[in-house]
Amino acid sequence: MPASRHRRLLTVQPRGFCAGVERAIEVVDRLLELHGAPLYVRREIVHNRAVVEEFRARGVVFVEELDEVPDGATVVFSAHGIAPTVRRDAERRGLRAVDATCPLVTKVHQEVLRHVAEGRHLILIGHAGHDEVLGTMGEAPGHITLVTGTADVAALPFAASTPLALATQTTLSVDETREIADALRARFPLLVEPAKSDICYATQNRQDAVKALVGRGIGHLLVVGSTNSSNSRRLCEVAENLGVSASLIDGPGDLDPAALAGIEVVGLTAGASAPEHLVRAVVRDLEAAGWREEAVTALQESVRFQLPSELQDPRRG
């Protein structure tokens, strides 16, 4: 990437860690401080390769299922939420379980249980196989149908009068979800929807920030995030749907000079599970290649979630 005084790198806020991710990471940090290693975490604590590898180096053992955790050990449930069967299994095994589920995901679980108790079948908009979707659907097996696009809506076997309610995975594309929800409303006029969108504030804010970058004339968007991060992939899609090419990168090692050839204005953001030190590493590499950073603030965030009660320390506020 040859140096050029005309090349501009627009770094946008908000980006990176959301309150749910910060909480989950602090849960693991605090448990390592209190009890040391090994500490077991079911699934990835958040969907970011660097975060997982940093914790692994400190003695965290990531497992797929609880049968990999020794009896009596401490296990953390990831930010994406779990099915009740997982919680019951931990209790049966005598594991000390600490739940790092994002409170916004917990809210969706509670909505699901309320609707099922009131006799409604749940339509869940989400991505098949995602940890959050698996946990949500596990709240009410047989009472939830997953839809991933408008084609799924057309294939639903329910009559228009069927009592239905809507819930969504929290990390989806706002625009894509709106299209699917519109199709559901058209087929099922009695559909009960959340009073407030299930899509998390941080997901929406980061997508809005990408739209702000596109409005400033970027020719390409770089998104720092791992490939299994749903919200990071959605940021690329937002730009691409607006006609701007985008690349998902784990860090500076994934930068592709060819993708930036001939582009004078590049945007840079990060998914909600991507640490800021990776963003800064990308900025340093691009500055060394002649790009000039310009900070853009699309909006301010101030959300913070409390730790689980067993880890709250009154001396820390």
C-alpha cells in the first residue's frame, strides 16, 4: 500500500465491545482473580478469536458441553445464553455455575416463556445453529419455529388466526430483520411483537455507525471481528447493501493491500466482541502505509450491566 497524503482512514464510534461483552469478559477475569486456573467456560465466552486465545493462555478451558467439565469444578456460561437443560445438568453434576448471559438475551428468554405460558407459538428470527438461537429455542422445545428469511415465512404451516408471537436473535441486521418481520405481519395480522425490538442497542448502534461512514463517502469498510461473530458479519452486510465493499478481519494480519488499492477513503469499525487493541493495531499498520486517521463519532453509548450477584464487589461500585 503506497503512501499517499490523500488517503483517509475514518475510524467510527461506537465500535467494539458492548456492555454484554464487557460483562462476560469481566466475569471470567474476576473468577480467575478469585480462584485461579483452570476455569471452565462452556462454548466461547464471546465470539472473538483473540479474546478466546488470550483467556486460553491464562488457563481458561473452553468446552463444548458440560460432560467435559470435572465434577465440582466452576463453569461459566457464555454471553449467548443457554437452554434450561444445560442449567439443570450443571446442578445435577454439582458444578459451580456462573451465568455470563447478556441481560438482553435473558430478556428474550423471558419473553419466550411468557408468550408460551399465554398460549402462543413463538416465531424466532435468527441464524440456525448460532449459540444464542440454540439457547433461546431450548427454553420451549416444540413451541418455537425458527425463520431465517422471507422464504421461511412463506413456508410456515400456520393459519392466519394462529396465536403467534415474534422474537429475534439480538445480533441480526436491523434492515434484514425488518423485511422478515414485515412478511410475518402480512401473513399473520394477529402476530404479537415485542414492545421494543429484541435487537440489542449495540448491534443497532454499530450498524447505524456504518451507515454514517457510508454517508461520508468511504470506498471500502474494514470490520474487525471474527467470522463466527454474527454482529460483525452483519456490519459488512450493511455496507455491502449500501453499495460499499467490506472486509471482515481478525486483525492487522488479515489486511489485504489489494482490496484497498485505488481507494482514498476507508472506514474502520469493530464488532461488539472485538477488543480495541486489535483496532489500534490495524490503525498503526495503515498509518505506517500512509493513511491518516480521522475519528468519527456517530453517537455516544453509556450502557453498563452489573455483574452476576455472586461476583459483585461493593468496593468497586
